[in-house]
Amino acid sequence: MYFIDPRPILESHLLAAPPEDPTPAWTAGTYAIGDERHVVATHRVYKRTTAGASSISPELDAANWYDDRPTNRWAPFDIYTKLTKAVRTDADLVYEIASRYCNALVLDGIEGSGVVVEVLSGPGGTVLHRSPTSGVKPMIEGARGYWDYAYGQRRRLTSLLVTGLPLAAAGVIRITVSSTGTQRRAIGLINRGALRQVHGARMGGVVAGASATPITYTYRPKKPDGTYGPTVLRPGSKERRWQVFIERSKADEALRTMDQLSNTPAYVMASLKPGFEGLRGFGLVTRGEVSYEHATATVNVNLEDII
């Protein structure tokens, strides 16, 4: 079992990114209900809830402004929602993030035809690592023949996990989401940090019976007369459950890790092996029971996506 111990993103870490937001920046003036303005200091977009003059910055005026979402530039770092993404249609979407001693990266909510992840020695420095080594990582499953290429149901990929990134004291991770023309390029989540393992170096594995369950939050509001209104579509999530056996000497450490992951959103993986992609996700461990046994220990994990 693995997880990415996340490193916080500070403003000084963001070396290249899209413009702050397509909405206008807030200035003192008169606004109508529904007007949107962003505040650079908070990297948030606010929506006006009353009509009238505004002389107080929206983040300090909750009576007249609603905190609606992060700005386009900072959308991938708002870890508590899948509703917002950083988007570009006029050029490829590029982020350069100062990432000292980060050897793992996960991207989610990707839209575009391809992705490249590079590690630079420093701002404007040489490329120490490139994934893939040439070309771009296509965000669609490869065809297994001509029929599959023409008629198959090849799955579009929306997430990417990259491990084994080289460590550099002044390292910079550059992420490029590419496409053609005015097609949409987007990223919903960027999370980088140190890859940690729970099981120990000598043994550990997923026990049969693991599961991943999609959960929907779409609903139909019920009216007072007993009929239902239009269906309200909302993004869903997944709940994942697995059990792993670990070295008995790692049981105490595993318990501390489960306690940490119950309060700290992180990208958690039952295994790094192919075929276990469904048992990976960014969320909170809602249950992390550690069973102390004679020669081994077991960890029962419930991982719930953050919406």
C-alpha cells in the first residue's frame, strides 16, 4: 500500500501557469446580482448576491458576495471539489511548479489529447526527467488492432500517476496538457509530494475481495404535491475498500499513517502494480483498522473520494 505525502503549493512555487481568471478583478463600484469578480490576494471568484455599491473587498463582505470557486489559475489546487478545473483553449495548458524533493505526481480531471511531465534542474534549467521519454502520453487507451481503432470503445484517460521522479534541490516540475486548435485543455487536480509505502520492504500485498463502488449524488427534488422536479446532475465519487497484509514490525507505523490519512487528503493506492488502478484515489481514509497478528499484520482500508 502506498500514498503520496503531499507538499503544499505556495504562491512562490507557481513559476508558470495560466492567467489568474477570465473574470474581471474586483474594484470598488456598483454591481448587479450575479456579477462575478475575482480577488488576486485570495485566488477566489466571488458572485454578487445583492445589487448596489461595493467598497469592501468581496472576501470581507459576505453579506453581499458569495465565495463561488477558485480562480482558473489555482483551480487544480482546490482539493475539495471536482467542479472546477484550470482550462485553456487558446494554447496548451502549462504549469511549472517549484518542487524540491518531490518524487511522485498525480494529475486528475485531465482533458486534452496528450500530457508530458518533465523535471527541470531549476527554473529554466536542463531537463532531468521526461515522461514519456519522447512524444506525449496519449489520453486515450491504445488500439489493439484496426477494428478496435475504428469501432472499439477505447476508454479516455482522465488521470495520470508518475512515480520515480528525480530529486533536485531546486527542482521544477513542468506539466503540459496539449491538444489542437481551440480544443479544451484542462486539469482538475495537481498533487505532488513524496511517495510513501506502508507495508515494508520485504512483503505486502492486496488480499482478494477488494472493491471500488461508484457513488452518485445526482437526485430528483421532491415537490410538496408528491411529484418530482427535474433531475439535478451532480458529480459522483467512489468508495474503495481493500485489505493488505504487511510486516508485523510495520503495524504501529501503519496505525499512525491511517490516523494521518483520516485527517489529511492524499492520493492513496492499494498497489502500484498494473490492474489495480481502480483501487487508487484522492480522498480521505474513513476507516483504517490495523489488526495485529503473530507474524504479519493486516490493514483494512476504506478510501472515500473528496468531491
